[in-house]
Amino acid sequence: MRYQGLLAQAAGCAGEQVALPAGATLRELAEVLWARRPALAQAGAAQEGGVSMVRWAVNNRVAGMSTPLADGDEVLLFAGAAGG
């Protein structure tokens, strides 16, 4: 698990290992992280126009919350771009 930019500041670290049960999804990972790091939970809840301001990538590909995770996957949490 890696954090980028302001999310690394909110997490208090640039990355960490997270153990999850087999078949876990990004949603389950988010629940674990939000419980561990309340500042990340606040960032994850922040929205603009009904869209979360954080994004997830698994193995360098942007991923949705229902994405299944496998042992050894690299997950990145980063701030989504806003603007128009």
C-alpha cells in the first residue's frame, strides 16, 4: 500500500503493508485503512460534485472499489484531479 502527496501526509507515512483475507476488494482495504487512519477516512469522504476526491490504482491501473485484490498487488491511493 502506497500513499501519494497530501494523502501520505494524512496517513503519516508513504506506505505500509496490509494483510487482507483472500478475495478481498479495494472496498474492504479502504475500510481497514479508514479504521486505522481517521485522517485518511476524512480525505476519502471528501467529495466534489458527488465524486470522491481520492483515486485508487492497483498495479499501476486506476481501479474501482469492487476490484479484487491478490497477494502481492501494489495499491496506490492518490488525490484525484479536479477542475474543468
